[in-house]
Amino acid sequence: MANLKVTILHDVWEEGPPEPEPEPVKAPRGKAGKRRKKKKDPLHDREEIFEALTKLGHEPSYHILDGKNHSLFALAKCGADLVFNLTESYAGDDTMDKNIASYLELLHIPYTGGGPEALHLAQDKSLAKKIFDFHKIKTPDFATSYKGLTEHSHDIEFPLIVKPVSEDGSIGIDASSVVDSVKELMERIHYIHEEFDSPALIEEYIEGREIYASILGNDNAEVLPLIELDLSKLPKGTPRIAGQDVKFDHDTEAYKLTKSAPAEDLDEETTKKLQDTALAAYRALKLRDYGRIDMRLNKKGQVYVIEANPNPWLASAAEFIMAAKKADYTYADVIDKIVELARARSL
């Protein structure tokens, strides 16, 4: 592949003053969303991507979308051969990432990762689950509720987990998200409405192992070795869920007691079932280049898709790269492959 001018596009991931540019900041991308902040995490991928692109012989640069028009205008004139799209929000609104992808398409600038369709379908968990149902992909039965109106409802049973319908990064998910009674359910729905001004997604809680399938590619997409987030050491009585304390709050007991690692003790049949389910979900939501499918494996060996993640974190310690390394890819190999896949769409 010829040497390319690659712009690493990222957003302001936390409310407040724009991040300095282009000085590296050791913190992860995250979906800040309206009115909400994530605790800073040491994982960050854009500096590692910059380094990998340099090693591959490309000319990387940074461009930040700070929620002001001048940053959009400047992007249109950036002269990039390719944009490595790491944006997850615009002006603090994490529902706008699909619009950024649409803007890049209007500019005819090739970019990595999911297109507007994939970003929209994956973010709206209710819509994604309806698509999974259509494709016979098992997902927990669910209902949606917004200020007294029920848009969709299966005949669901307790225990249930309640979360915002259009958030990711475990925003709005904590130990109180799992409910066992009508009283707890109504209180949690009210909390979601008040805190996030969002419909509540109410789905059956699936007790089981938390399995992540990272996928690399398009027509001949490869499911990388499965990764498990081990929740078994959480304190007794604590729901086995990947809430914000597990993922981001380094000082909590939950964070210290959980870790991700290659999944063990999975027989060949179960592994294939997980891989096939993940690939079906990846294709159903039109993900491309790379993505991660989050699943639950219950004691009966049934696989449930919980959600799909377009453009997952590419930090060297994140699950996607952990899976890639297990498959004998170097970090630079992964970045090279993603660039190649995105570039091929414009040739």
C-alpha cells in the first residue's frame, strides 16, 4: 500500500474545555454524552495508532472535533487520503457519531470503521434487538418504556436489567440496574428517564459468562480468539454485570476484582456457536472493518447477544487488541489491516 496522509479524527470525550492539541493525553475515548462524564481511564488508543501509522510509513496527524463549526470546516480542507475515525460524540452529544460518518461521506473522504447505518443501528439497542430477532439471533427478551408509554414488549420475567436505550460504555449501568420486583423496576425506569432523558431498555437478565468476540474484516471477516470478562470474583450478592465501576472506576473493589483474558474451558462446539453468533450479529447491523460483539453464555450453553460495538477501543490493553495478539497479530498489523480495509472502499 502507498504511503497515505492519515488524519486521526477524535472528539472531546469529556465535557469541559477542549483537550490540548496535538499533545497526547493518557486517557481513553469515551462517550461523554449529554450532562454525563466518565472517569478518566489510562487506556487511550489515538497515540498508539499514531505511532503504528508512522511505523507503517504513513503520515499521521490529529484533528479534533470540538463541537464548533470551524473544526468541521477544517476537516473538509484537511487534505487527508484517509480518516481514522475515533469519534464517539459531537459537542458532547453521543448520538451524533453517525452524523460525523455521514459528513465524511458527503466529503468523499475515506474513513475507517462503521458507516452511518451501523453506528445508528448499534447505538439504538432496542432497534438492534429487533433486527437480531428478525435474523433469528438470540438476544434477551425485552421491553422499552418512556414516561409511561411502552413502545415494545415481550412477555419478560424477573430478574431484569434496566439501562438507557442509546448509551454505551456502561453509562447508566450499576448494581442497581438489576431488579427483582415491580417496585425496583419502576424506580429504575424513573431514574433512567430523569437522569438521561432516555427511554429505558428493560431486558431479561441472563446469568452467565460475559464473552466478547472481536471481528476484523468485511467480506471474509475473521472472528478473533474469544475474550472473557471474568465477573466471578465480584462480592456475593453483587450482580454479575459490567457496570461503570467494573470498567472505569479504578478505585472500586469491583474494578480490582475483575479482568479480561482469553476465554478458557470452551469446547469446540461452544466456541463455534459463539463465533457464528457474533459474526451473524456483526453482519446484521452492517458493521465493517472491525467491531466487537458482547455476548452472554448461560449454563445451558445458550448464547445471547447483548450488544454490538462498532469501532471499539484499540488501546493495546483493550479486549480487541488482546484478541488480536492471541491470533498472533502485532498492534501494527491490526492498524494496517483496518487502514487497508477502509482504503479499499475508495479504490
